[in-house]
Amino acid sequence: MPKGGAVPKPASGIAAARCDCASAPGVDVDVAASPFRHGARRAAASAPWRLPTWLLGAALPVATLALAEAAVRLGWIAPNLLPAPSDVAEALTQMVRDGVLAQHIVASTLRVAAGFALGAALAVLLGALVGLSGFAAALLTPSFQALRAIPSLAWVPLLLLWLGIDEASKVALIAIGAFFPVYMGVSAGFRDVDRKLVEVARLRGLGRVALARRVLLPAALPSVLTGLRNGLSLAWMFMVAAELIAASRGLGYLLTDGRETGRADLVMAAIVLLAVLGKLSDGAMAAVERRALRWRDSFGGAT
């Protein structure tokens, strides 16, 4: 016992945590310096030795393009199988000069926008209904799960019989592709809301509308936005399938034209444009997601 009979006070807070961690065999943890502390993630992300995110993301595509260019120029790969990136860029430049590139991009973008808006709106309504109502879930879920397993091309003959070869069939096919990811995200988001949140809201006297607006929707919003992003990605995929059927404009038409004329550079140009447009649209949706969910204090994968 220390002199004077004084009993030493036990360490508390961070000091106690340090003592506990230090006494554990094989554990060397400094809680105060842990990356899980508030703000540590931002400090780590802004460390001077870290490369910018955009530079890291561009490293792999640039390396792939350089390798493809070298492989074609050195004769390792036949140009008719994989055109050099410079030849693809020349094909894109020629379409810009001819004034047809913008027409193809606008045609495909408008179809995706219309189909995604239609499919997502219907999916949000039905997904919320299924997520909030056990009766609706028992009634609709088996049918929707069966329809979700149908491949995209299986819808084509039926849509052509019903809607013809005009824009309606293409937009309908894109809407089908966008519907199911959004529906799954919305229904799962509402269904998985913590029951304790709902019970507390009811104890505070919130009505149905206030409960949905102030509790259910914010809690389900991450899953809803994830479903919207997945639905937008599938909308671009289904757009290609729709334009492969019968179209005179669009990126799917470019793919068909390049295949029929044996121009691999045109096919690769269409693929590149699809990748760029898909990335831009997903980036816009991701920006909306970050803004809508800025209240979250999530880990984010940073260490």
C-alpha cells in the first residue's frame, strides 16, 4: 500500500483502455490513435503520401489502354480482333466530324432516362407497399421473384407483339430491367427497419404519415438509393438489348453496325461510350446518394 494509506485511483477512460490493451498478450493497440476515432478517417485520407482517388481510379484503365496499344502495334494481337485504342479514338473522331455521334448518344440516353424513370417510379411504389404490408408481400413477392428470373431477351418477342418495333417496346424493356433492382432495394429497406425505432415513434404519438416520413423513409433510404443505382446500371444494359432488336440510332445500333460491317473499331467505340456514359450516370447518382445520406457517420472503407 502506498505511503499515507492513500489508495490509487483506477485509470479511467482512454488510460484504462490503454492499460487493458497493454496487458493483453500480443496486443499493441493505442486507443487514442485508433483509426476508428472520430475524424481519424479524414486525417488518414488527407495524408500527404496518399494519391488522389481519381488518379488511383485512372491507373488501371490507362495501363490497360497502353498495354492494348503496344500489343497491337507489336503484332501480338490481330487488329481485326482487338483494334488499337488509337484506332478506336480515330473512329470516334470521325463520327464527331460526321455529326452522328451526338445523335447516337442522345437517342440512347433519352431511352435510358425514360425507361429508368418509368421502372423506378413503379418499383418505389410497389416496393414500399410490399415492405410495409405483410398482406401485399405475401400476395406479390412470389410473382415478382418469378418474373425477376426471366432473362431480358425473353421479353423481346412479347414486347414486339404488344408494342411493335417503335420506341414504346424499347422503353418498356428498359423499364423492366430497372424495375427489379429498385423494387428489391425499396422493399428490403422498409422491411428491415429496426422495430425499436418504430415502437419509439409510436410511443411519441407519431401518426402513419409522420412515421413514414420521419422514421421509415430515412431508415430505408440507404437501401433505396442502392437499389436506384443498381437499377440505373441495369437500365443501360437493357438499353443495349433493346437497341439490338430494331433501331436506326443509338449505341446498340453502333454495336450491330460494327458487327455486320466487320469493323471492330466501331464495336469497341460503342463499348467505350457505354462505359463512359454508365460511369457518368452512376457518378451522378452517387453524388445524390452522398448528399442525401450526409447525416451518416459511416466507416467508408478507409483505414
